Amino acid sequence: MRDWSPDRVADAAGARLVAPAPHATGPARVVTLSGRRTLATPLSNDSPLGGEERLAVYTTPLADGNLFYALTVVPGRDEAAYASTFESILRSIRLTDQR
């Protein structure tokens, strides 16, 4: 299995998924996603439509060595309004690979 340390996760997922230069809005934290320890990394970025967008990258390794990730993106001003919807979506994820 690959070593998915927090530094490698941030490089593999966060830095490559958002551009040009997202910045952390708080510390990464460990959460549970589909019964697994998952790294949640909050980011923000300038929106191409103007204003700020808020992102969260959720990452967890799979049994085959690949990395599963989920990404949420919302305009900064609407972050609170979408929080419960994103939480419901994340709770609905079921990863079925065998570890």
C-alpha cells in the first residue's frame, strides 16, 4: 500500500484539483467517511466568477493503494447554507473495497 501521509495527500489531491493557488483556511483534521479515517483539508481560492470559493478535500486510501477523494466547492458567502447538504452527501458515501 502507498504511504498516504498528509503531505502526500495534499500534494496529490488538493494542489492538483484547484488552481491557481488555493490556500488552507484552517488545519487539516481527521474525520470519518464510510467508517474510515479520512483527512479533511479546508481550502479557499479566488473564484473565476469573482469573489472567494470555499473548498474541502476529503481523502482516504483504498485497499488497492489508490486514493479516494471527495471535493466540495461553494461560493464563500454561501458556505453555511450548504454545510448540511454537503454533510448529508458525505454521510451517504459507501466505500466497499476490502482492506
